[in-house]
Amino acid sequence: MGGVFLTYRTGDHDETVERLHADLDRHFGGGQVFLDRPSLLPGQRFRDTPRARMPDCDVLLAVLPPGWADVRDGSGARGVDDEDDRVRSGIEQALASGTVVVPVLLDGVTAPRPTDLPPSIRALAGHDARPLRRARWSADLADLIAVLEGEARPRWRPVPAPQERGRRPGRWLGVLTAALACATLVGVPALPQDDDWAGTDVLPYTLTAALLSTTLLCVPFLAVAAVFAVRLVRRSGDDLERELHAVRHRRTSIRHTWPLGLGIVLLGACGALRGDQGTAVVLPLLLVLGIAVAHATVTHLRLRRRDDDLWARWPHRLPDRVSRTELRRAAARLHVRLDRMTPPLSREQREKAAWELDDIAGAVRRVEREAARSRRGWLSGDHPWLFAGYVLWLALTAALLVASALAYIATGEGTVRRYVVLGVVALVGGALALGTLETAYRCRRRQRRELARQVTGFRDGLLRRVAELSPPPRPEPTAPALGPEEYAGPD
């Protein structure tokens, strides 16, 4: 469990100790600072709890108020000489287990001398003591925290990345695609054809289908080209600014329940219809509207639960194959989180922020490697099914053109002009397919390079922000602490 353990003897200084516990707990995070009285559960004994908790602690703070070593019981014996004394037993256990012990000297207390202590805890006099004075509380507390941060480490683990859905196809997809393409090229021309079109102005149905397929190849090409053109003219900071705005302001249910408003408008428009015609229109519309609203509600609840989890548990590890939205959202979320933190940042906050910034840097490097991939690596890695579909689409178009040529040959209607047209159609289809893939490849490569540049600059700003919110570094001590043998003997 780790953390800091405070041991002290109750008395007039209890309020000071509780204030110290609260300040340390605020800095190191909940559960990292243990104080016997506030941290006990009902039914636990003071003497048993430190023995169970001590081995897990990184640092023991021995709070020493004025006259702590001279406190006596009813018989006149010093409490520190009692083997069952709670403070003594805690210090003994820490010294025996090798736990770091830091004496905290409250107002008016001097460092203990070896001769004032029982032999079992005499080594306490050789430990570097830290003063904690009410008049200089902030400065002394900052100095004490700087000492503790070198020893006490918060215990936290990053949330694992979500598992990728499904398995990506391997070589079997390439083998299956090649087999289907060959079967298409051989099987489609071998199908029997009706030659009633011969001698007329009607085109063979295979040629009509080939022309339609080639025309449809223009649709993805134009879509990809339009996206690429938009990316060229849009400002680079738009994406991150949009993600930052989405993180700052929770999305409302309006975005996911818009089908309800649309359905009400359509129902109002259909209200003019009467009789069986109106019923036939309204009932299916109500069914579709109910399904849409249910889906929108489930989506809203799922996204809200995921968003709450990302805020409650952090940092979250980014997946190996991180999307543009996930990477931008992670950087924007950390930016908003830092804005809501109160300086100076605790060690846990600094470590989590540093870990998340390193994880973002690793994701940026993966994006840069993806941007440098070849066209084959991009298709096989990101879009294996798309590539397989394009191959089969082109194979079918080519098979239809071949079937058309064979039909012209069989009916004696073939001419050089017609064969040239078939060849031009094949070249146009191939050029459209290759142009679509090339444009998509260049668009994706530009997107990833731009994403890496955006997030890198944004991450540099977050690094500076963390440095501004962090406490100033503590200077190294110029001389080591004195050992027990170097202390002056009794007068």
C-alpha cells in the first residue's frame, strides 16, 4: 500500500497533527497518509493497527511535540521507556524493517540525543529531523513534503486499454480474394448468353452491367477527392479545438434524441392524412420512431457512462491502434483536467499527468510510423476488407467486359471500334480504382502527419502547464545529516 505513516503521542498538539495529516493527505492523495486515530476503522485497536500497517509504509513520520520524551505515567516512569508504548513500538518496528523514519519537530523541540532515548530507538537521533513551526507552517511543510516525495511513492496503476474488437484477417483473406477473383474472371464469361440483341442497337447485358459498374467507381473517387480537398483548406487546429470544446461541455441528450423531434414533425405532417391511408403511414412510422429513440437512449447512456469512467479513473492507456478522435480527445481531456486542478499539484497528480503525456507521445510515434507506411502496408493494415472488395469489384468488371467481347465474337458483331471501347472502359475503371486508393492513401497519410504535428504541439503546451502547476524543485542538501556518534554527549 505504501504511503506515509504518522505516529505521535496524544496531547495538546493533536490539532497540529491533524492539520499536518490533512495537508499531507491533500498533497499525496487519499489513502496515502495514515494517521492512527482518523484512519482507524471501528473495532480496531491503536496498538494492533500500526503493527499491521507499518510494513506497507514507505515513510514513518515521528511527530515530536515539546516534552515528548519526558511524558510520564502515574508511577512516574517515562512513557518512552515502556516497551508497550505505542509511539516507541511504532518507531522500533520501522527501524527494524528498514522503513525511512523522519522526526518532525514541533514548536520549541530540539533534535533528540541518543542518551535521551531507549537503546531500541536510539538510532532515531541520527535521522534527519525536520522542524514544523506554526509561524512558518507553509515553508516548513513544503520542505517536509520535498523530503517525503523522495521516499513515499503513490500507488496507482493506469487503466488498461480496451481490447480491439475482433481479429484482423491475415493471409487467408488474400488467398480467398485471389481465388474468388480468378473464379469470377473465368466463371462470368463462361455463363451462357442470349444473342437476341445481335443486329440491333441494344447492348449486351454484360456490357451494360460493365458500364454501370465503371460509372459506380466514380462515386468513391469523388467522395475521397472531396474529403482530401476539405483537408487541404481546413485549418490544422480545428480538430483539437472541437475536441476540447466537446470535453469542456458535456454532450446533452438532444444530440442522441433528435429522432424524437423529427418523428413528431413527421407525425404532424401525416396527421393530414385520414382513413386507412393515414393509418398505414402512421403505424410504421411510429414503429421506426420507437426503435430510433430506444437506440438513441442506449447510445447516450453508454457514452455518458464511458465519459464518467474516463473522468473517475485515470490515466487510461491508449490502444495500440489509436484513432484520431481518441488521441485528440485524450490530449483535450488532460488539458481540461489540469485546468480544474488546484496548484501546487500533488505527486500523484504529477506522476499521472507525466505518464499520460508519455503515453500520448508513444501514440504519436505510432501514428508517425503509420504515416510512413507503404501503400501495401496501409491497405493490408488498415483496410484489408476494402482492398479485397476493390479487387473483386475490378475482377467482376473485367469479367463482364471479357464476356461482352466474347459475345461480340460469337455473334460476328465484333469490330475494332467496339473492342477499343471495351479496352477504354477497362482502363477507365482501373484508373478510377487506383485513383481512389491513391487519393485515400495520400489523404490518410496527410491526416496522420497533421495529427502528429497537432498533438505534439499541444502536448508541449501541457508539459509547460504541468511545470507551472508543480511546486518548485527543492535544492539538494549541502551536507549529510549527523550520525548518532557525532552528537555531543550529556553534560
